[in-house]
Amino acid sequence: MDLVPLVLEGHVPAIARMISRAEAAYPEAADALAEIYKHAGQAHIVGITGVPGAGKSTLVSALIKALASAGHKVGVVAVDPSSPFSGGAILGDRVRMSDAAATSGAFVRSMATRGNLGGLARSTLEAVDILDAAGYSPVIIETVGVGQDEVEVASAAHTIVVLSAPGLGDDIQAIKAGILEIADIHAVSKSDKPEAAATVAALQGMMALGAAMTDTRWNPPILAVSSLSGDRVRELVDAISKHWTHLQENDELCGRRHSIARTRILATARHLFQRKFDEGDGSLDGYVEAVIRRAIDPSAAARLLLGWEKNT
Ligand SMILES: Nc1nc2c(ncn2[C@@H]2O[C@H](COP(=O)(O)OP(=O)(O)OP(=O)(O)O)[C@@H](O)[C@H]2O)c(=O)[nH]1
Ligand SMILES: [Mg+2]
């Protein structure tokens, strides 16, 4: 069944089925996804990232409500970590977010990370394309800022919000995770807790250091928000939309689109390459033996695999 026309009309069950096909990486879905890609490109893509437990899902629920009441048709793609750290949170995420979604006409979808045949970055960003083509904007991606795939997904947004949680020691975990520098907006979660002020101060200190070294025209704001009380959620919504306007008015959107396209091509290529050999087409094994015997070195074997050098 051709789901594309229904997806473009915003037909919710068709959107859900199309995302499932993308997630399962059905070869038959490739043409439909290519068609959908052509129709996407209007939505403002917002990435929300931060360490496990930072408060991302709770914040996304609060954002859905705030954005929907301002008249936006909000899409959310959440990457479920399904990792030992947060196993129990997954069902909770779905329930909480679908509450928010049910009251607002938003579309919320969780992507499984485990056993994802399409590659996490590929299938998540295809789900974003589907929502984009179906007329959702903004489309929010929630992803844990840990691990290459997840960070890649977050980097494929136009506006990246890095969420830091207060209290977990004095240092900011986002630094350790290496995601602080990708932020367009810094948010500190759980501002109802007294420790939040110290986290804001630490971020401000770091930004002051960073400001001397960079000359980006957008100066990432730091906002402490409480998803529980709703404090400053509106300000965060305003900052997100201000960043979008900034990208458009300062001709920075082209640069973003360029780097997003690069990221997507490379992520998919890397995944396809890896899968080709994981599925055991046999070409790798011949080189493994040769590398063990030290007949060739691993880097020569890699070039042979890629077909960049001829086997002599
Ligand atoms: N006090 C307070 N607690 C919050 C707030 N936002 C989230 N929390 C709590 O922080 C915990 C983690 O919140 P989540 O929204 O599940 O965090 P997450 O970043 O989505 O976590 P993972 O998806 O597991 O990475 C939960 O127990 C929330 O109730 C807040 O504004 N104030
Ligand atoms: Mg979550």
C-alpha cells in the first residue's frame, strides 16, 4: 500500500506505519522514503540532548504543551536508550509523553536503539523526515548525549538544546560526555532544586572562557527551567524560536543544512559498510587471516576492503 500520499496529508496511522517501515529498514520502503525526503525540509528540527536522567523526557512533555498551546503541530522522535542505565524509564517516557501528546495533537514516537537494522541515525532521521513531510514543526528529537550514534542524531538538528542536570557533583556531566560544545542553547533542568544555581554559574563561567576563543555570532543562552513547575519553559520556547529566526536571517541555515546532509550521508555509509561485513559476505575473512599472519597490515586490509587498492 502506498502510504506516501496519506503521510503527506498528515494521516496519523499512515505516519506511524511509515515510521515502522523505516525502523525495520524494509528495502521496499526505500522508494517511499526517497519520495518523502523530497517533500520534507520545511520543519524546524530541534535536538534535546543530555546525559541519562537529565530530565529530557519531562522537558519534552512540557515543551509539547507550551508549543501546542502556541499553535504548533509538534512532532517528537525519542531515541530510547534501552540501556542498563535507564531500562525502567522507557515505559515511563512513553506514558508521560503520550499524555502530553494526547492533549495537544502532537505526534510522539520512540525509536528502539537495540537491534535497529536501519542504523540508529538513519532510521531516526527518516522518522524526522516523515513528520516533517507530514507538516509537523517543530520536530523535536530527544536523544541521550552519549555515544557516537546518539550525538550524530543530535547534531542533525537545526537547534541543539543541551540539558544539564544540577546536583550530580560539581562538574557538568555534559562536559564529560563531550556534548557541551554542540549547544545552541544551554538549559539547566530541575531549577526548582536549590543546586540548580551552582550549575548555571558553572556554565556561565565556562561560557565566559569559551566566548574569548570563538567568534560565533549566536551567543548560546543559559536557561534554568523546571519542567515540574513550568518555570521558564516559555522562555526556552522563545529561545528556540529565536535561534531558528537567527539561522534564517543570518544566512547560517545553509551551513547547517550542509553539515546535516554530510552527517546523514556519512552515518548511513558507515552503517551500510559495517552491515555488509557483519552479515558475513565473506570478503572480510580472507583479510583477517592475512592480517593475523602479518602478511598485510590492518590499514592495507581496510583499503583492500574498500576497493581502494587492488589485491595483488
Ligand atoms: N525536581 C524536578 N525533577 C525533575 C524535573 N524534570 C525531571 N525531573 C525528574 O528527573 C528524573 C529523570 O527525568 P527524565 O525526564 O526521565 O530524564 P531523561 O533525561 O529523559 O532520562 P533518560 O531518558 O533515561 O536519559 C525523573 O525522576 C523526573 O521526575 C524538574 O523540573 N524538577
Ligand atoms: Mg528520557
